[in-house]
Amino acid sequence: MNASSSSPKGFTRDKDWWRGAVIYQIYPRSFQDSNGDGVGDLLGIVNRLPYIASLGVDAIWISPFFTSPMKDFGYDVSDYCDVDPMFGTLADFDAVIDTAHSLGVKVMIDLVLSHTSDQHPWFAESRSSKDNAKSNWYVWADAKPDGTPPNNWLSIFGGSGWQWDAGRMQYYLHNFLVEQPDLNFHEPEVQEALLDVARFWLQRGVDGFRLDTINFYTHDAELRDNPPLPPEARQAKTAPAVNPYTWQDHIYDKSRPENLEFLRKLRAVMEPFNAAAVGEVGDDQRGLEILGEYTRGDDLMHMCYAFELLSGDTPTPGYVKEVMDKVAEVASDGWACWAYSNHDVVRHMSRWHLDPMGARAFTTLMMCLRGSTCIYEGEELGLTEADVAFEDLQDPYGIRFWPEFKGRDGCRTPMVWDQTQHHGGFSEAPRTWLPVSPDHLSLSVAQSEYDPGSILHHYRRAIAFRHAHPALKSGEMVDMKVQGACLTFTRKSAEEELLCVFNLSDQPATLDAPGGNWHHVGSELNSASPMEDGKLHLGPWQPALMLRETSGQDPEQE
């Protein structure tokens, strides 16, 4: 395979561009409205791409913009190869590709392959009879003799994972909404149809895919019941604790070994384009193991992310070490992609109760961890979770479990560009699809640009620091240790070693300074310098970053 590949538009990408990349996630409904209808769109993305490029990111990931009834806001696809009119046209998407590439930014799109909308023509044909050409394209099963569903599988959105269809007199599987029937990956024609979808977008110039619910593709062909989990083993990473979905050990309805066959086929389709994929692994018990399994070697997925840093309380040094040690154990031959926030979870500023100093520390930490990274629109501004009133809710997940679980709307409210403009510069419409949070206006892009101490400028500096050091792009991560409230580790490449020390607390910390020929770097990131008394004195939430080169050249000192 060639070291680089060109898209039909002439954009060249190196085959390893994804390794250590920083990817900016765009939720298109909430990014920028260009036509005044209160909903973000593709031309709005085009208009804001110079801002994204100014962050220094390598790529964008755009959440679904395909034709859809929008029961789950685009994650219920009714046409994989067209743009929903709400977001624009295929020509508008071409403008996204052309503009991004002209700015040196790659484009990844969100493929939802595990299920479609119930309005997809494939499902309309499949449900029409038991003997049509697509009758086996979805997961159909007979009822038990008493009329109940075939097994005990549950939906992430609540209730049974099975829905009765009066026309076929059978149940169909839906791991998510009733309106999102699951495709049957045991049917070869289904796999080939989905590979054609990937080919369509690759030929249009995309640089890769974010693969929604990648471990949900294949189900147990025997439809065996999931075993129960004892209460002490239940975790709430992929579903809220109020949902009994967390009460099962999901070994039969997802994460099946047969899935690897399809992933290899998908990788083979992507290889000639030097495109890359990042898979979303949704599993409470075995997320990191699946991450390692799906990214092992060079014929499966390039990278995956699990939910270890997308859920739970503020990560302690011990927890971070536990996660990274597990990755080293189960994914040493794979590649992780880390994220703190996305469109499905409470924003980490609120989830971890961070102040701006803590937010900066965790941002620097992310850029120093081994793997690639995703940042979610608005986190670079320090946006908190928005408080959305029940009457303004759009998310069916939140509406169902309110008030114990308020859904995902709080992390999906519109981006704030300029606090002096209507709806923070997001839209000229009288009303936006979700209200702009008043608490976000003072954190707008315009306001943050004028403040040299803003979190926005810290993100730029942290991303630039990552790109400036080969050890952070693809080097090893070794010698991770916990010393009180501090986490220490070393990143190593052929060119350099970088010692990373993080005080992950709001109290000062003192450590022994490292021996050896280390040189202080990262002063732009508030990195502490070794003191003459042989100690590292770290302020609250302060890192200490030190470099020594291994290539024989004198390191650049600050």
C-alpha cells in the first residue's frame, strides 16, 4: 500500500494520520444555523471551519446528517447516501469536504450501521412479508408460545428490546428506540449493502468514519437469554442506573465474536483510501477488552473508545492509572481514542464539578495520554451542562426517564459564538430547536478570543504542544505512578522522552524532582519548573512537563 492516498478531490493523507490525531466532534443541529430555521446545518459548518482549523485539530467528526425522520435526531437513518433537507444537500456536504481540506482538516462522518429507521425502504420491504427479498435483512423472531418476546433482551432506551409487528406476526429487535430496528449482520447481503455505503462516502472524499455502537452489529443467532448481573456488579456507563438495562450481562445481544469478520471487510474497503475509523464501544463490563479486540493488528479498526472517561466521578490519579494499566494489558497491540465529553453524556465540566483550573489540567492530561483524542464542540470554551426545562426537552430518552435522568439535551444546546448577537450568534430564527443556555453566553467564542487566559486559548496551546512532540503522537507510555494526588508517567519515542507530572487536585503538592538531564518545557501550559532544592512544587491542578532528547541533539530549552 502506498504511504499516502488522494481522494477524488486531490487531498492527500498519510496512512497513519489518525495515530495521535485530535478530532473535533460537531453535532450539526447545534453548531451553526445558516438559513434561519433554528437548526444547524452543513453550510453553517462551512462558515465555521476556519475557527475549527484555528484550534489546530487534525480532523472533524460530524454526527449524522443523513435523511432521517429524526426520532433519534439522525441516528435513525432512512437513506444512508443522501443529506436530510434540514441540513442541506450533497453539494453542501461537498463544500464541507472542499473547505476542510483546503484548511488542512480531515473529515470523518458518523456511520450508524447497527440499525436503521423504521422508515428506511429496506425495513418497509422486510416487514411486508416473510418471503420477500429483504425478509432476512432485520432481526425477526417468533413469539414464545405465550406470545411474549423471544428472549429477555432489553433496549438501552428502556423496556423490551423486541417490538411486535402485526403484519409479519413476529417480533423485531431494536436495541434502541422502537423506530430503530436492528439490521441482521448474519445476512451477507446486509453486510455488502453497508460496505457499499462506506464506499459511497469514501469516493466522495471523506477521510474516515466514527462508527456508532460498533459492538452492537452482530447478535447471537440462537437468541439466548442474557444472564443477570448481581447488584454489586452493575455499572451505569452506557445506560443510566434507573434503566434495568444495567441489570443484565450483555453477552448475547452484542459484542459477538462474529462481528470481527465484518470489521475486517470494512477495513479492507477503507485501506485503498488511507481512511481511518474510530469505533464507539458501549459495554459496562468489558469496554476496554473489546477496544483491544477490535483494534488489534492492522486488519481491524484503527481506534476505538470506551466509556471509562465519559462517565463517573472526577478521575483520580488512581483511577486514571487503573484505566491505562488495563489498556496496556488488553490493548497493547491496539489504539484507544480518548474523550471526556460527547453528545450522549453530561458535559465533563459539570459531571466532574471542575473549575477552570481543573479543566485546563485535564485538557493537558488528555493531550499527553497515549492514543488519539476527541473533543466535543463547546468543551474548548468550558461549557457546562445546560439546564433544559422539561417543556423544552427534545430527547425521547430524557422524556421517558425524567426527572431521575434528564436525557442528553443538556449537552446538545446550541454553540455560542458571540454573546452580543441573537441566540449567541447561532441562529437568526425566532426560536432554536433547543434553547441557548444563558449561562453559556459569557463563554462565547468572541468573548473567549479576547481573554488570553480563557480555556479556549489553553486548548489551542495544549493541542499545539501535542503536535510539537513526537512522543505524544505515537510514543510509548511507561512508568505510570500515583504519588498522593499526583499522576506521573513518561512518553517515549525514538526522538525524545517527555516526563509528565499532574497534580489532579485543588491543593498544592510537593514531589521529588526527577534525576537526569531533564529540561523544563510547557511553560505556556503552566508547567512547573524543578526547584533548586530538588523538589517539584506544584500548585493546585498544575502539571510539570520535562523533556530530554534521545536523538543526540541538544534539546530546546525554555
